[in-house]
Amino acid sequence: VSQTIQIEGVPLHVIDTAGLREAGDEVERIGIARSWDEIARADAVLFMHDLTRLGEPGYDAGDALIAQRLAPLAARVLHVYNKSDLATTAHDPGLVLSAHTGSGLDALRHKLLELAGWHAQPEGLFIARARHVQALQRTRAHLALAQAQAASAEPALDLLAEELRLAHNALSEITGAFTADDLLGEIFSRFCIGK
């Protein structure tokens, strides 16, 4: 499962892979092989641990094998310990959270931004890359053309819509893509539309 998310306006592409423990059949082996391929290409890896299972010999041994294989990527691996709401013993091995209650998720978001190389700036300060400035300039130009079209005595709605679409596309280069297909998917997921 893959999804692009935004944290503080920073787009991050997240992939949730299959588990990495010993495979029971060929289908699982293929899924695990694909997971390792994704991990090799990733900029960062979240190694999720189940706090309720820490101390179980089989679980700890499995985590140790995975950690050993991840060792060459050490700088890119973030160990995350989930289910803090269910853990019966006090563990503080690092980044601890509860996906169920939301506890610790802000720390995870902060750490993800850190891994992505993002650093908070004082309010009001905006640091833009050259491509962001160019995208904003294109957006402004398309919006000006759209405004002129809308203000004309007989506006051509197709031209107006096209200029707005081009402005939207230019902004998407900065904020993360949101395509017409995304919009249609959103509409169809929220409304019942006849066939």
C-alpha cells in the first residue's frame, strides 16, 4: 500500500510493505522479496515494533534478524515502538507511540520531517527553491489569463477552465500532485453517482 501524505506542507511518499518475518508459502516469499526491494530504494525506513511482544523469544529473535539485515542502512532506519496503550511493562526504547490513541504521533511526524531534511523556519519566513518560484510565476500568469477571460463580455468557459487547470497543475508541483483522476476518485468515493 502506498500513499503520498503531507506533513507541514512537505509531501512524503509512504509505502506500507508486507511483514518481513519468515515466509510460510511462495506468495509470502514474493511479498517479502518485494518489501526488501522497496526498502533498498527508500530514503528512510520505519522499523515498526510491537511493544506488547517485546521480550517474547521468537519475536525478539525475528526483530534481531530484520535489524541485522537493515544494519547497512542504519542512518536511514527509524525504530518505532507501537501499542504503548497496551504495553504492560515500562519500556522506553526510543520513539514510542500508540496508533490507536494517537499518543506519540506528533513526535513521529517531527522525526519524519527531520529524516526528509526539513527544518522549521520562523513564522513568516518562506524559503523557496527556484522551481517553486517558477511554478508560482506560472500560476500567477495562468490566473491572470483566467481573470481576463472571466471579465470579458463573453467569456469562453472552456478557456477559463483550462487556465484554472494549468494554474492548479503549477501549484501541484509545489504542494504535491492532485490530478483530475484524484478529484474524480474523491467525488465518486463521497457521492452516489448513477451509472
